[in-house]
Amino acid sequence: MVCDAQDEGDLVRASLLNMTTIAAIATPAGRGGLGVIRISGPDAHVISQHLCGRQQPWPLRKAQFTRFLDTEGKTIDEGLVLYFKAPRSYTGEDVVELQAHGSPVLLNALLQRVLVLGAKLASPGEFTRRAVKNGKMNLEQAEAIAACIDAVTLRAARQAERHLQGEFGQQISFLMDKVTGLLAHVEACLDFPEEDVPPLLFDQLREQMNRDVLEPIENSLATAMFGERLFQGVTAAIVGAPNVGKSSLLNRLSGRERAIVSDVPGTTRDTLEVDFEVQGIPVRLVDTAGMRNSGDAIEQEGVRRARDAASMADVTIFVADVSQKKTWKAEGQTDIMVMNKCDLLEDCSTISNEFIPVSAHHGVGMNVLLEQLAQHLDVVPAGEEDILVTRERHRQLLVQARMHVLQGCSLLGEAAQLDLVALEWRQGWSALGEILGIGDVEHILDRIFSEFCIGK
Ligand SMILES: Nc1nc2c(ncn2[C@@H]2O[C@H](COP(=O)(O)OP(=O)(O)OP(=O)(O)O)[C@@H](O)[C@H]2O)c(=O)[nH]1
Ligand SMILES: [Mg+2]
């Protein structure tokens, strides 16, 4: 790379420490008002100086208007440079952000120039990975950043933001402290002969472990179903006989005329999906072909797909037509039963109460249906939710921690086993620590950060 003697010293030091400088376009692909390139590492500052033909250092944390130049000194684009000096930056390293125009060709030309000047193209999540390595955030907060970006509902984004603020991490640290405290008692006992340990102590330790560690873990785990659904979403398949109004219901629920509706039975052939949300949970609604035996090969395939969709869905909504008694019997187990076309009845009270009476045409009964769907998905009313377990990784580690702590508790009291108790509790502590990235977590980092977008 091009640099003067003083910079070279920095470079040698950086390469000795194996600290590369990375760069990437941080804004999404496509055209936009602005496009941002992020550079992080020991050469970030000097690279940006060369890029802009600037001799003096950039001011700290202050936007500076500049031109971005190509090899021949011609302007590629103009925009702002923002310089964050280590360690007060996102990654904890020197970071320079270039704000250019949001044109894919210009941004690519700029990025190429930055790479020629010595930066390496960042891999997905590499900026955040460095932030974790440099102690700017723990692993759980890094995951929360990805979750914030990936959230598809506002409620999910808010929950991710709370994780990012460290609320969940604090709970976990608190549990770890409790385990450490109780572990210290057990370890102290190891140094005394059995008969000197008051037997009551074990009961007390067990009680405290229950109250301060196991119960909170249990409470956390109880939130995992909703928490994970908030981010991963669920699928709900609408099934039933032909012509009962499945497609009409899909259109009504999603608020879009997405599926073709007609009075010809067998209108929907292929499955059709629409995304909407139920109290913050992303729901993929799947319209299916009406179930019936048909000589038509295409329709038969549609029915096969309908059955597949129903078996794979998290929730099945069975639709019947109040005017067609033969449509009232569901094929197999369904979660929610809906009686459609209630507008054709004078009096809906005659409908069996296993069905929710609705009219897809007139939008009647939709609130009740949505309420049932929410209940089925274990939705916690908005405004009442605590910090949730939102990732399978965290849930599994909590389960592991609980298992070790319990195992330890069951061995308490048999003085000869005290070292095993200590071992189990230490393993419980480690499982909790792994949530935050404490301990030997190198093996999981690649998988976690590969799910990030480039530039983050
Ligand atoms: N009166 C009344 N008619 C309805 C209602 N919902 C749907 N329909 C009518 O019922 C017929 C079938 O509606 P669709 O939504 O296409 O029914 P479907 O279950 O998707 O039918 P297939 O795709 O053929 O299986 C159409 O003529 C609709 O206009 C309703 O709430 N009230
Ligand atoms: Mg249909």
C-alpha cells in the first residue's frame, strides 16, 4: 500500500499483531440517498487520508466534507468522512466511515479503491466480531444487533433493542454471580472434615439455589416459546373443503386481494403465502387448495400440497361453509375452526361453539379469530412482556445450566460427593457464561457471525 515512513511503522506493528484493516459497504445493495463504507483497523485512518488526498489528520467524530479520489487524483464522488479513534468506536479499533452517494457503481468504485489502498474485504459480521473481541459488547449483545436488523415486526425490534442494551445479559450475569457465591460455600466445605460441616448448610444451599437460580431460569425458559416466535415467525395454513372461502379469509386477514376468489370450487390449485403479523409475531399465512377427491391431476397435486402445508404448519385454521353441511368435518386434527359465510344466517347462535363464526366477505369475526390465533401462539399481551429468551442457542444453554445445577443439588448432602457438586455447579456457571461469550467459545463464533450481513 502507499504510505509514508511514519505510517509504515504503524503497519509493521499492525501486521505483527495480525490486525488487518477491513472494509465493506455497510448500506444495503441498491440505490439510495446515501451509501456508507466502513473501514476498521490500524490502517483505517491512513487509507482514508490517501483516498481523499489529505495530509493532516481527520478531526475526531466530526463530519468532514471531502472528495474521494481515484488513483489519478480524479474525483470518484464527494461526501463526508467520520473518524472514530480507537478505542472509542464501534469495533474498538480506528474506524472511518465514508458517507457517499447511494449509487452501487460509485460505492463499488470507492470500495475497490479502499481495498487497493490496503484494506481487506470484511466478511459477514466481522466488524461486530471485532467489537466483541475488543470488549465493546458481549456475544449476546452482538446477536441482538443481528436480531435488531433482521426483525420484521416492531415488537421484535424493541425486544432486540432491550437485549442490545444489556438487559438479558445482566440477568445472566446475576445468575452467574449467585452460582459463584453458592459454589464458594461448597468449595469451603471441601477443606473441612465431613463431620464439621453442619448438615443444615446443605438444605440452605439447596434452597438458595432453587430460589435464586433455578426459579429465574425456569421463568426465563417459560418465555422462550414466544420469544423465539417473535423472531422466527410461524406459518398458519388455511385448510378446508373447496369453495368454503379460504382464499377470501386469507385476503381479509392480510388486508390484500392476494388470492383469486371465485364461486367455482377448486379455484386455488397451488399453495399461496402472504405475510402479516399477529401482535408482533410474524405470521406466514398459507392458502391451500380445497380438499376433495378429484380426477384432475393438477387439482390432485394441489390437494397433496395442501396436506403437506397443513402438516408442516405451526397452526392450522380449518374453514367450513355454514351453507354446506358436508364441509363441516375437518380432515384430521386442526387447531382453530372457523365457520364462514355467517352473513347467510339470520342467527349465528345456532352454530356449534367449537367454531368461530365469521364472514370473510363482511369482515365479521376477524377479531375473535385473531385473538384465538394469538392465544394459540402464546402471545404475551403487548406492554406486559418481560425480557424474553429469543434464541435457540440461549434456550439450550439455559436448559444445560439448569441440568447441571439440579444435578449438583441432588448430590448435596452426601459429603463425599461435594467435589462432584462443585464440578456440576461450575459447569452450570460455564453454560450461562457461554450465552455471553465467556469461556471457550471460539468454535461457535464462525456460525454466529456468518448469519450477519456484510458491513455489520
Ligand atoms: N356469502 C358469503 N360468501 C362468501 C364468503 N366468503 C367467501 N364467499 C364466496 O364463496 C366463494 C368461494 O370463495 P373462495 O374464497 O374462492 O373459496 P375457497 O375456499 O378459496 O375455494 P377453493 O379455492 O375453490 O377451494 C366465492 O364466491 C366467494 O365470494 C362469505 O363470508 N360470505
Ligand atoms: Mg381458494
